[in-house]
Amino acid sequence: MQIFKTIQEMRAACSLAKGGGQRLGLVPTMGALHEGHLSLVRTAKAQCDAVAASIFVNPTQFGPNEDFAKYPRSFERDCEILEQEAVDLLFAPAVEEMYPQGMTTWVTVEGLSDKLCGKARPGHFRGVTTVVAKLFQIVQPDAGFFGQKDAAQLAIIRRMVRDLNFAVEIVACPVVREPDGLAMSSRNAYLDPQQRRAAPVLYRSLLKIQEVFKRGEHRADKLIDSGKQTITEEHSVRLDYLEIVDPDTLDHADEISKTTLVAIAGYLGSTRLIDNIHLSTE
Ligand code: PAF
């Protein structure tokens, strides 16, 4: 695996990797890699001739009181993992390389960026879309691989790609879970043992909604009530949101129709975790 820290070197290596019509995949990450990231890499390997990954803890997607400084960083270990997965190119720029002095251009997907996680994290999605747009510009991938766990991020990136005519196919990969159902996340490392035991209640509340839906309840408010009831089983979990929305527009849905996204976010102490499932009438 070749590792690059500058945009110029990464751009040159990617252009070489794409030579002769090779399909280049990009797996953007913030490091602290877990099985969820590996499933993105493996899907990219299966679908592309060459795979690039990036490790960049992107400061612009963290709010002033969020965990940018303490976000888990394990660069050496991450490199070993990516090497084992036979990733071809790794881009690991410094903050100054991605955000040089005087940078004033931002990419904002209006109308979607203030929904779901965007409500509690103002500016978060602007940071995500700006850095992903920059990565797409640098790597020029044929396909970008993103986890379904960040369903709002996925919808917003898809919209950005459509609106700005990026020639990138966005591939969504399923949520990877721990044996007790907790969605894998780099932030799970923050949980103390008691919080770790409580955390799967987020997924259990989604499963409860699925169960009630399968029994014939399609009204969103009733389904949300049943999910909220499950959340109360764990007093240490503070619900941020539990919403039923259109997966493309993130607009509220009154009832389940075609494919609908059920998304949840909750706090365990100061750690904010998210999860989601899709329900479909088709
Ligand atoms: O999902 C993430 O890890 C980040 O939001 C991403 C897409 C790498 C952008 O920093």
C-alpha cells in the first residue's frame, strides 16, 4: 500500500491507478477502523480494480463542543489493517493540507443538512460534504463507498453528487453490528461497561418498530411510540431523535410507504450514537 500525505502526490497516484480504464474505488474514513469500515473496503475491492482509502479526522464536521480532540486515532494500526485488506492507496493528509489558510469555500446541501443529526449538530453536514467533495476532486474515484449507518450522510452525499454532477457512483454498504445488535462505530470505544450494556437498546427499539410494523401498523406516530417505549427500558439512554422519514429527502413520513427510513440517535453520557433500519411495503 502506498501512503500519501499531499494532495499533489495522491492526485498523481490516483490518476495512474485509473490509467487504461481501471475502476478506482474510494473508501473515505476518519480512521479508528472497525469491521464496518472493513466491509466498505471489501465491497470496494470486490467492485473495483484499485481501491483508495483516506484517513482524515475532519475538523470541520465537529462542533465547538464536540469530540474532535479526543476522537480515537490509531494511525499505525489502521495502516496495518488496510495493508492486510490489500488497499492500494492511502491518503492521510494533515489538516493544513486539506484546509489551507484562507480557504472560504463550502459545500452545503440545503434543506437536508439541518435534518436528523443536522438538528443537534449544526454545521456538521456542511463539513462532511465539503471534505467529501474535496476528496472526490483529489481522487476522482469511479465509486465511493459509504456505510448505511450514517443514513442522513448518505442521502446528503447522494444529493450533492447529483446536484454537482460528480461522476461518482455512491455505493451504500449495510450496517455491521456487534453480536448484541449494537451498530459498529468508532465512538463505541467511549462507552464505559455500563453504557456498553445499555447501548443495544437503540437497535432493540428499531426492532420493536419493525415488529409492530409487521403486525400491520403503518402509521408513523404509532410506530414511533412503540420504539420510544422500548428506549425507556434503559434509563441511562437519552433519546435525541427517533424519526420516520423518506430516505432521499429526509422529510417526515406520516406512514410507511415503499421504502422508509427509521432513524434513531441517543446519548449515553456524552457519547452520541446513531442507528437506523428501513421498512418497506414493497
Ligand atoms: O463517515 C465518516 O467517517 C465521515 O463523515 C467521512 C465520510 C469520512 C467524512 O469525513
